[in-house]
Amino acid sequence: MQPSRARSSLSSGEARLKEEEVEPADDELVRAFVASRAEEPFRLLFRRHTPALLRLGQRLLGGDAAAAEDAVQEAWIRAVTRLPEFRFESMLRTWLCGFVVNRCREVLRSRGATAPVTAELVSEPTAAPADTARALDLERAVLGLADGYRAVFVLHDLVGYTHHEIAERLEIQEGTSKSQLFLARRALRQRLGGRPVREDRHEG
Amino acid sequence: MKDEDELTEAERRALDALPAETRVPAGFEDRVVESLRTRGLLGGTTQPSASPPRRRVLRLGLAAGLFGSGLGAGSVAARRQGTTSQPDVGPLYLLLLYPGPRFVEGRAADEAARVAEYGAWAGRLRRAGQLVGAEKLKEGTRVLEGDTRVDSPEPGPQGYFLIRAQDMTEAEAIARDCPHLRHGGRVSVQAVEA
């Protein structure tokens, strides 16, 4: 840190006021939409959040892209219906994910124990990272987990939910969430052949 | 992977590296819009210009909101002026602040409160002679592996605090008190190798 910069920061709050060109924030778009029901703010919200919602839906539904689209569509319909109630006590993305999780839970329950597992998701990586093969192995292994294991694993280890939140969202006991996670991780390790999942660092 | 309950650090990084988003199929947006319209949840068709997608605003930068108030800078200035209560000795620890899955961005109306909150926390460190430096980091992390730039689905750190503490226990205690955690962020604590 440069002392000159330090002095500037300390002495001049105005210096930190700056003009920026910004996309409207979520709360601005939500308020605009709720007030007008106009298409434009909805589309902006949709474009901002749907890529993540779709990825979550695909993971929860074992890579079934078509079912994930249906789930996300239904999630948006439910979310739009309840948008006037949203108070921004959580991030909009988190709130929207809740609708996707709920819908996916319903889909998984309706499927019972015969859930198909497809490879649609893993066949179309969007990001094309340099270590695509390793990422696809891991993604494929996650998608191949049994529904119950996968839902808990995705929500805990990929989305960041707590066991308490998972229990509420999936309508299961907290202890069940913990045991499912333990079993999911073990199954995942077995699916990956017992080899450590490690980062390829292009070492020689 | 180890056959244990907890994820290893390598496993955590591998999972974090998985993409968080996916491509939205062509036509999906229009289908959802149409389904909303048929349910009466959307108003009539609006012209693209009805809702300006971007605008120019004058706002307090996030740097001020989270790390402003001359936080890290304050420590430099304070030491120079000899106003710290303790000598600035002891091992260094780096606190990295991440948004985390539940991080709540401060709205404009909250920004002044955030400035005060983070400022009070950092001010205590500064007065104790424990704050060495702090900066807000811009968005747009670039991650390199070998000669390749790889996608980083997880956001990079939002800023850092370099502090002095007696040991990791004290450093962690300081981090636990960081307002960032109360706003859903994550804070990592790591010792600087002497």
C-alpha cells in the first residue's frame, strides 16, 4: 500500500464517489417488474439468473436437461407469482434457487426409485475449461449418484446449504441429510475409482 | 478422495471448479415469457426501450463500502504518526474476504451503515496496532493453469486484510468478528510464512 494513496483515502471521501455505468440491480428490476408487470425487467432478471438455475436443476435431476428446463420454467412462474412478497432479506438468486429445489424435489418424488440418469449435461459443457476431462469425470460422477444422495450432495457441497436448510427444503430430517451426504461422498469416491480427485496442474 | 466424511482441500477445489452456470437453450426465454403471459403474470408487450438496461449512476464505490474509511491506509498513517497502542510486531496473517453463497450485497441505502460497520471493526484493529493493510479487490479474477486461462466459476476474493496476531487462534478470533461474516460472506485466515 502506498502512503500517498492512504492519505488520499483517509482525507477525501469524495474521491471514492465515482460515476459508473451499471446494470440495474436485482432490487431495482424486481420493483420495476412488480410495479408494471412489464416484460423488459423480467427478461433482464431471467437472463441474469437462469444460467445458474438451469445448472442447479440439471444437477438435481441427474443431468436431465429437458426436465431441468421444465423445472426452471415452473420455478420462474412460482417466483413471479410471489415476487411482490420478496423483501430482499436474502439474495434474489438464493430465493430463486429455492423454487428450483422445491420443483426438483417434486419431480424426483414423482419419479420414485426409477429416476433415469442421462448424460445430456456432461455432453455439453458450456465453459470448456482447459481441464475439461477431469471436470467432466467429476460432473458425471455427481450426476450418477442416486437421487437422494445427489440432491443432498449438490445442495451441501456445490450450493452451500447447511444441513438444516437442506432438511427444510427437501422435507427430510437433518440427520438424514448428514447421513446422505456421508454416503454420497463415499459413493462419489468409489465412482471415481478410489483415486484422489486432484487438480491437474500441468506439471511436466 | 479419502474415504472420510469431510472433503479434502483438493476435493473442495475440484468441486469449486465445476461450472456454476449452463447455456440457456435458444427459445427458452421466450417460452417462459409466453407461459407467464398466458397466466396473466406479465403485462402487455413492451418496447425494448421501456426499461433502460443500463444507466450511469454516481455512487459510493464498494471499496468505500467494505474497505474504505481508509482502513488499511489508516494503519499505515497511524503507525507513521505513532498512535498505535502496541508495537507492530508479531506474525502476519492474511484474511481474504469472499462473497460466499449467502453474501448479501449492500444496497445503496445500506452502504453508509456498511462503511461504519466495517470501519469500526477495522478501526479497533488499527488502534491496537494489528492492521497492516487492507484493500478492496476488483471483480474479474483471472485464473491460470500452466499456460492456459481457465474458467473460474467461483468469485474471487473481494478484498483482503493483512493483520498481526499472536497466533492463529487470535487471528481466527479476529476474523470471526469481521462484519463480512454477518453479511453471509466467507473469510479465510492464513499465516504469512516468516
